[in-house]
Amino acid sequence: IASLPDSPGVYIMRNHAEKIIYVGKSKSIRKRVNSYFLKGNLSVKNSILISTIKNIDYIKTFNAKEALLLEEMLIKRFQPKYNVLWKDDKKYPFIKITKEDYPRVTISRIYDKSSGRYFGPYPDVSDMKHTLALIRRTFSVRPCNYNLSKRKIPCLYYSMKKCPAPCIDMISKDAYKKSVSEIILFLSGKNNDLIKSIKNDMESAKQKLEYEKAAFLRDRLSAVKNTLINVRANQSTVSKILL
């Protein structure tokens, strides 16, 4: 335990057969692993776990958020015995892009592939809500769940400049579809493709003397560049640990 790093990351516990039995995360791998062996912390759960552990591997990350994402990925992939036994019935939420003429971007805890496209799940709900708020702020998609065919006037969201008002044809289907495609690139982590797409549209608008549109795209490009998060997990280390 003393040789474990005092830094963020995940720890991977294995049994005598070298099978992964538990995966955890922490801001300090050393302190968290050490806590399992403290006399005052020998709960039934910990007693069962430490009696089974043979080896402990670890993967360092740049920060606690990356540790959280990596932990979720490893649990999903390996289904460690004690993670499965002890997890509650909480379902992590997804960000969903609905299947509609003018899709919405919403939160869903139910995965139904037939009703839309899903991204996630997100173990950090506050982070997911921040991402969703950023999408609605940066890209032109409607936040409402109204039946658009029945609306004759725009809602309050349009007045607040939070909706492009497809209900009254203030945005074309092609333009709306373009925004949705950029959101998909954003959520898929295809940062370079997204930035390239916005730059191309911005240059095209300039050449057509559509200066207001070009300025709008310039602001969108700036917002995307300032907020894109690239999770920089060391893939070579991950591969080595998991072999």
C-alpha cells in the first residue's frame, strides 16, 4: 500500500486467479486503498473483500473526473464480482437526442434505441447537466417538448433567445439538422471534426457576405473551443494493466 501513488486514479483488485473482483476510484489511490485495511473500517463488506484480494493494480489519471469516467468504463467492461453485488439499483442517466423532425436533447434514464440516439451513461449527474446546459447554450436546438404542428406562435424560449423556433419556420430543417450533427460530434468527442465543420461554415458565410451568420458561428466556435473536455487517459498504461 505504501508504494501506491497519492494521486487521482482507479484501483483494480484481483483475486488469486488474477480475476478482477473490484474496481474503485479516488482522489488519492493510496489513501483510499489503505482505508479498506484500517481496523475501525472493517465492515462486513470490507472484511469479505480484503480476504479475497491477492493483487492491487492501479491506473493514474489527471484528475478525479477522469478517474470517475475510467472507473465506470472498467466496471462496465469487466463486471467485477463485488461491484455487481454491492451496486444499488440506481441507473445512471444518458443524454438523448430524440428521433423527430426537429430533435430535442434531453436527459433519460431509460435506454430505448428505437426512440433516439444516446450518449453516456454519465456517473456524474452534475457534469452531465452542465454538458446539457452547454449544448443548449451553444447549439441551435429547441429545449421544449411541445407538439410543433399545433403551435402558431413561438413560446417564451424564443423570446429569451434560447430556441430557434422551428415551430414557426424560423430555422430550416437543413440548418437544424446541421446543429444536431454538430451536437453529435461534440458528444462523441470528435473535437477536431466539430471545429473544422464550424470553421468551414464560418468561412462560407463570410464569402457569401452573411456577416451576421459568420459572427454567430465565430461565437459558437469560441464557446466550443473553451469548453470541450478531452479525457486524456493513458491508453498504453490502461492496456498494460488490463492484459
